[in-house]
Amino acid sequence: MAKKDAEKPVAGAESKASALTRTALARQLAAANQDLNAVYEAEHQWRLDLLKANEEISRDTVDVEVEIRRLQQEELQLKGKLEELEKQRDKLAAEDKDLTRQRDTLQAECDELETKRAGLTDAVKSLTRETDTLGKEVTKLKSDVERLEALRKEYLAQIAKFKSQKAKLVEE
């Protein structure tokens, strides 16, 4: 019996030590669990931030693609307008040549009629008015040609600028 009584305090001490060990182990597990939860939350937040950044990049990419398509359409329209203006310029240049020839012809006739002026004063006045009108038209046409040349240069500069911007966008 003495042996049994001696074993009881040892068993009690062991169970106290075991309970303390379990409590310490439970605390360590709880602390480790909290640490794991904190790591999980941080990683979860990081992934959410990454998803948000990815969505923003995707939206930006779509916006850039839409802008590129819009600029390509605008380039096509500008090319069409440029071709149309070049045709108009060529037509005006041809008209200018014709009007210049007409003016030169009329001027020659006017010189001829100057010698016959005594009887043909009214005819000369009429031709002079025509010459003045044609001169104004020539001046206007020259002004139009100069304006169209300036527009053409501006369009070419805009196209070059657009191509440069497009090249930069494509490289990105």
C-alpha cells in the first residue's frame, strides 16, 4: 500500500505537468493559428490588390485599343479627304492653266483691238471687264491653291505625327 500512496503523488504531478504542457501547446497552437490567419489574410489582400490592378490594366488596354481603332478610322478619313483635296487642287491647277491661257488670249485680242480702238471702244470695255473678272478669279484661284497647299502640308504633318504616335503605341 505504501507503494500505491507513493505512486499517487507522482501520477498527480505527471497529470499537472501534462496539463501544463497541453495548455502551453494549445497556446502555441492558437498563436501559430493566429499567425497563419494573419499570413492568409495578407496573402488574400495581396491577391485582391493584384486582381484589381489586373482589371485596371485590362480596362486601360481596351481603352487604348479603342483609341487605336478610332485613330485608324480617322487616318482613313483624313487620307480620303487628302485624296479629294489633291484632286481638287489638280482640277484647280488645270483650271488655272486654262484661265491663264484664256487671259493671255484675251490680252492678245485686247492688244489687237487697241489698234482698232476708235470704232470698237465698247467692245474693249467689255473685254476689259472680262479681263478684270478673270484676273480676280485667277487671284482667287491662286489664293485657293496656296491655301490648299498649306492644308496639304498640315495634313501630311498630322499624318506623320499620327504615324509616329501609332508607332509609339504599337511599341508599348
